Amino acid sequence: MLYRREMLKTDGRSLTLYGRGPIEVLGEAPSPNREPLAANPHLRWHPLRGEWVAYASYRQGRTFMPPPEYNPLAPTTDPDNPTELPQGNYQVAVFDNRFPSLSPVAHHPPQSYVPTAPGRGKCEVVVFGKDPARSLSGLPLDHIELLMEVWGDRVERLGEDPDINYVLPFENKGIEVGVTLHHPHGQIYAYPFVPPVPQRMQVQELSYFQVQGAPLLEGLIAAETVSGERILYLGEHAISFLPPWARYPYEVWVAPRRAVPGFPQLTPEVRADLARALKTTLLKYDGLWQRPFPYLMAWYGAPTDGEPHPECHLHAEFYPPYRSSDRLKYLAGTELAAGMFANDALPEQKAKELQEVEVTL
């Protein structure tokens, strides 16, 4: 059972605590800054790419690599120096980002000769646990299952807003991908539109479904299980594999074997197996690297427009950076300028490296 307690910070931001039992906390919901938020992001239309760009210049003042003695994502121990979280018996915490790229109260965008709009939406921080040294790969399986339930709850709650059309949970791990706080955490962005990447994927999924009457990724996963060449984990309900179309040398996809639109629709059995697939992937990454492996993990699901989306298939995509000197990839001319990725390593080769890493769940 998922327990939840909602609180309001002194600066007006929301805080939601999650756990497996009734949640009790000491004191109020703390905040490092009691001043009310003044975030007012806006959007500008890119006429040649046909997409929105968000602007939030105040984000330049966000917290960046604070000293070890001050961890803003740890529970508060000194009331005179509050962090973002209270003391209590919860396991996962979610709160509004103090420096959001999107805000539900965005208003009066500046005028330009290109279309502009308020940057409405929501940006949340998801603190995976209280231990600053325990990354997602080190969490017990039941804690990862709890985290997936939290993601599902956030997708449902954020998606209830008629102005929100897509919710994206993700994690940046490692300074190589721009992490500014070491404490294990992820983020959730709730967009007023379906962003370009998931929109492009959904176009392909819908086109296939309309012709074949079946989800595209489900069929691709079935073909992958027959091949077996790039699989890292194969359970009754979930799979982890390097897709043959991988754009990054160590790109891994984690998904239910049968199509599920999003986290809210996962059954306990599928969620448990999906947690095993995710943890296996993370442990193999760390085992290969012999230290915490940097990556961007993004979970793609169905739009939150209230419509059924049988074509959509929940899955995570891992984008590890890469360059030849240290096996980390950074985007270069053809990727950034043309949008065509050039991968100098076959997925089959990288799958073999990861397959050889032994892990214990």
C-alpha cells in the first residue's frame, strides 16, 4: 500500500512524502529560503524547428555543488539551517523545484515578433531516499518498486490538470551530465504540450498501431527476445536490452514486455519485474565502469490528455555520455547540427561487455 502525506512549505511550494506505512514528521515542511517564489518562465516559438523553447534566466542562481556539510536534499537536522526535507518516517519525497523551467503561475510573457506564451507547467524534484550515499542502483528492490508507484502517482496527479499534456520522470546522474547536487534524486517535468521527442515517437507508434493493430515497441521487444543477442535482463514481465537502433554506445532500454501506457497502469507483478530489470541495468553499468556510471534516464509513457493510448508503451531510455578517451559520448557536429547520430560502436559489442558483468539483486 502506498501512503502519502501532503504539506506546504513556508515559501508556498508543495511537498509530498511517500512511504509504505503511515507518515509522521517532526515540525513543518522546511525550506532553505522562506521568500515566496518569483519564477515566471516563458516560451518562445522556434519558427524553423516548429517547437517551443523555454526561458527561465533566474535558474542561473540555483544551488550548485554545495559543500558536503550542507546537503539541501537531506532531512533537516538544524532548524536554523533548514533543508528541503523534514525529519520523519517517510521513504521518498517530492517537492516543487525552487528554480523551475515551467510554472503553473507563469504569466505575461514578453512580446516578440515570434509567438510567445507563459511557460506554464510544473517541475518537481524526487528525492529517492534519505541516504546521500545510496544511489538508485543501491536501493533495495522493494524501494525501487515504491519509487515506481510514486512516479505513477505523480503522473496521475499532474496529469489531472487540463493544462498538462505530458509528464516526464527522469534522472541525471553524474557531473558528466550536469548534476548540481550529489544526493540521489530525479526530476519530473509536466509540460503543457507533448515535447518533440515523445511526440515523434508517438507518431511512429500510432502509425504502426493503426495499420497493424498492435503496439510497435511490444513487437520489437518480442523480436529482441527471439534474438537474445543484446538482452541484459529477461523476466516474465520485463526486459532490459540494448536496442539494435541505439544511438549511444551503452544505450539501454528498460520496459514491460507487453505494452502498458504508463506507470499508473502497472500491475504489482509487472512493477516488481520492472524493478528487477532496472536494478540489473544499473548494477551492470556500475560494474562495467568500476565506479558510479553517469547517465540520463528518461521514462516515456502516454500523453495525459485523457484519451486512451493503446499504441504507447512505457519504457526507460538510458543515454550515457561517450567519448573515445574514456568511453563517454558527447554530442558533436552531426548530432547537434544535423540531428543524425553517428555511433562508433555496435550495440552488440557493448551488450556483450555489459552481459559479462555479474550482478546480484
